[in-house]
Amino acid sequence: MASGVTASRGTVGWTSVAAAAGVLPARTGCTTALCRACVAPSRAQAACGACLVELDGKPALACSTPLKRAAGKKVVTIEGFPENVRRTLGRAFVAKGAVQCGYCTPGIISRAKILLESNPEPSRAEVVKALRANVCRCTGYVKIIDAILLAATALRQNQEIAWEENTGIGYSAPKYEGYEKALGVSPYINDMKFDGMLYGALKFSEHPRARVRSIDVSAAEQLPGVIRIFTARDIPGQRYQGIHVKDWPMLVAEGEETRCIGDVLAGVVAQSEEIARQALADIQIDYDVLEPLVEMTAAADSPVNIHPDGNLLKETVICRGDPVDQIFATSAHVVEGIFETPFVEHAFLETESSIARPDAADGLTVYSQSQGIFKDRQQIASLLNLPDEKVDIVQVSAGGGFGGKEDLTVQHHAALYSMALQRPVKVRLNRAESIRMHPKRHRMQMNYKLACDENGKLTALRARIVGDTGAYASVGGEVVARTGTHAAAAYHVPSVDVVASAYYTNNPPAGAFRGFGVNQSNFAMESLVDELVVYDQSPHDTVAGRIAGADIVFTNKIRLTRELLSEAPKLKLIALTATGTDNIDTECALEHGIAVANIRHYCTQSVVEHVFGVLLALTQAGLSREDSYRAVQRNAMRVWEDGKDFQTELLADPDVTAVMTREEIA
């Protein structure tokens, strides 16, 4: 859509105009207020770029752009692109595999179109700079940049971007609905509307642990536009649900204790989402505030019981081989450490949203972005006291999930409200609500002890792992069990003694996340392996052996001592992938002519890919191996000494530019 917008005053973001016009690509993922209609620009965080549109030829974030700034100006979204530009960009993103969930892609394509109009032949670095305001949670941006460069070439040469037409093993067929998602045509749940649809909003607990003395909804019920307010007494079936353990109440009842700030006490259904949210402020909750249990290491002996059966959700024990204490006593090297990892937010750009509507057969249809729709069906049917066949779950593509959308959040609320009112009902979370409600990656504490023999072969491992599963189980038992079963990471250890325990606390729930518990144990194990290789000086299999024969070393942890560096005659460059040189004897490195460069912040791609790519390209272009290393070393040294940009220095180096173009270096 290309439209002229006239506005003499007002502070509502342009997303409200887009929503009213039914423009699907105008999405936002960072707004704490109403995602499609920011009630005040101060609540729009302007952080993700998913809502980026063109305003008089320049990029603008619709969520935070007041209408008065758009007065008399031309607003262009993807619908208003010239068809060849729209088609070329869409096909380029599909051809390069740059579309995953697709939620952010229309905003990125809008930014790409603006860039290519002013700079038809951008460098890779210029594309990267143009995308600084755009967040893509799914990818590493490499394919997105590739797609924009491909589109630029196709537009300059007036070429059609071809797709693979064959399917099957050995063929790269276009992603299903990839083109539609790239151009914002494929709807997400928050884009969907039905005649007569109502809107729900949730009243969350103000305290992680408190006894709910009373819930007074009388004032909220009087607000014009409020249809009904639901509490725990309105649930006809089983109030407690969960993927594996039925421990999570849809609504906390009067007289019960809250277990986290993600607990819901009431739900408002109104004619609009704005009215529903206004009514939340009028619901009065009387609490007896209690001391919460927030530390997982105190959960085993705490007088606070999160659930009637105690705080231990699940314990996994793995023992194999000989007693580890005996092996430790006879091993050449033994290291140990305590490692902690925090809760991690999934940060999917599309927050949780669901629509339910009744059908003619006394059942209902629920539109869900869930990662487990059959689990949704079973739980919603149980909650509504309906047979499973009366509940139809329609899978709608999610704007990111990563494990964070396996649990019920809003789906059962929409279902209950719709069934009771016999009207379509949409319930969605804003960003702040999403963060407080949905499960996170588990926080863990891991006490590790690891040993190896004189040849560097691992001999024994002891691990005591505690995982914080928060207020509710989700899949926490399975996640922490996986941490235990993968405690040794990818290594074979003959003797192991592992105990992994998942405990309840009053923190927000923890559940599935990419890696499913293995990331945490891998971090602990690899950290101790790093410690062991510092001790082990045997050639070939160890870091010491690899450094001795290396030309370039990338590191953010390994201690490069004087002894190691003195035995590395080929070493030309130490490239730091993290800040600081505490682990490196820099004086010794300089004595041996070894460049030390912190290049983490200077590469547009990964450090390894970029530096090795430059070295490989230089040698392939005809520069000798020795001269190639000298060029990289010389420029890396200037980066280290003067804080200059690595890529900029390469562009100015005569040895490099003699054989490589600016684009090839970038």
C-alpha cells in the first residue's frame, strides 16, 4: 500500500493506521503496549525494526513515529513497491534461505528497498550498516545480507531470480510459504480477525509468592465495553494443566498462593483490547505477601514448599565405570570448578497470541502458534470438560519459538472465554507480559570435577547439577535430565558419577529452549577440558601440540603462556575473540614477532570466517602464503595498537588491494 497520510496532531504511532487499513506487514515485536496501536510512543521501544516502513523515501519505525510527523507525507509499505522490486526482493530472500519465521522479514525488505534505491550496488559492509535497526531473532544475518546483494544484482541486470523446481534429496526447494512470509502476505494470529470478535487481557500477580485473600472485579465490570471478567470459579474442568505434570493453574483462586509473577488471577473480555487492558487496573486484589523462594540451591532444604509434594521436580542419576574417587586419586591431572548459567529469554519477535471461536457442533476452534498443538488440544479439552474431538486446533505459523511456545499461555484463556460467551475471542500478550509468563532457558549451577591421564585421555567425571525450573514443571524434568545425560558433552569418559536435579522456585517457569539443557553442561565440560589441556604438553592431541604447529590461533580462554608461545615457531597471529589479554603473555608474543589482535568488534561476520576467508582469498588471488600472513599480521597489529578497524586497514594495504577488490575483502 502506498498512501498519503494527513494528520495535524496526535501521538498514536502509524501502526494504528496500518492496523485499521489491514496492512499485514506493519508488525512490531518490541512494543510493551499495544503492538498494533501504541497508546503512547514512549511505550514503543523502537528496538526490533519489524515495523519499518518508508516515509518520504526514508526508513521510519511505525511503532514510534507520531502521526504528526507523517502529516502530508507519503507512507509506503511492501504493497506499494514497484512489482519488479517487490518480486525480486521476495524471490531473493527465498533463494538464499533468508526467510525463517518471516516475522521480521517485511521490515528488512522495506529497509533493503530504500537502500537499493539510493545505492544500487552496495558493498556487504553497507548492507550491514543499513540493517542496524532490524533484528532477526532466527538467523545469523549472513543469508539476509546475501539475499539483498543478490536482489541488487538482479535489479541492476533486470534478471529474474530462479528457484529450484525439483524436490527431494539433493535439491534445494523453496521454503514452504517462504515467498508469502517474506512479503508479509502470510498472516500471523495477531493479523487475523473474525466478525464479532472480542478481546481478552490478563491480570497477573503482583507478587511471586502471596496468598490471594480476595479478588474484587466489581469496579472493572462497570467500565463501558467490558463484556465479562473471568476468575478460577468459571473453569468447568480441570484447572491445573501442564505438558507432563499437571501443576500449572490457568487461574489462581481466592485462598491460594501465587507461585510466580506469571500467575494469572483474572481475565477481562471486552469489545477492544484497549478497554480490556484499562479494566485490568480496576481489578482489586488483596494479598498476604509471603517470602518467596528464589534461590535454587536453597530449594532442597527450604521451609517454603512451592508444591504439596515439595520442591524437587526430578532427579536423574548416572553412574558408570569404577568409583570416580579412586580414579581421581590415580589420574595425572585433576581439575574442578563451579559453573553457573542464567535464565535466558527466547526473545521471539512475535509475542504469544491466540484466537478461539465456537463452532456449530458445541465445540470450538482454537488458532494457536504453539509448538505442540496436540498437547494444546488435550489440555484445553480437559480444562473445558470436553471430549478431545470437540476441540479443533489450527496451527498458525509462529513468529519465532525456539522452544518457548510449547506450553499453554493464552490459548486456553481464549478457549474458555470463547466457549463461555459463544463469540470469537483473541488474547495476546505484550512484550512485558510475555517475558514474565512463558518459560525460559533453565538457570543452572554445575559443580564439576574432571581428570585425565598422562596422555591426555579423560578418565573420570563427577558432576552435581542443580536446575531452576521455576514455579511450574513445563518440561523442566526432561531438560535437566538431558543436562545430566550429556554432562560429559561430546567426550568419552570411562567413569562418571552424575546427579542432575530440577527444583521448583518462585521464579518464572523454565522449559524448552534450543539445546534442551545440553548448552549448560557443554559449557561446564568444555571449560574444564580447556583447563586440562593447559597441563597436558603431549604433542598432536592437545592444544599445546596444535599451537606448536599453528600459523594463527583464535582464542577467548586458552592460556597462551611463555612456554607455549616459545614452542610455536610458525605462529604469526593470535586473534582474540573476546576482549582482554589476561590469558596471553603479550610480551613474549611480541618478542617472537607474533601479532596479537582483538578483532571481535571489527568483523562483519564471524572472526574465524572473516580472517581465514581473507587469508584464503589472498593466496588464491596470487599472493604468497608468507606475504598473505604478513599482510594480515601487519594490519591486525595496527588494529591492536591503534584501535582501528580491521577491514578498513586491509582496504588500505597495498599488498592486499593489489590482488583483491574492495568487495572481495568485505
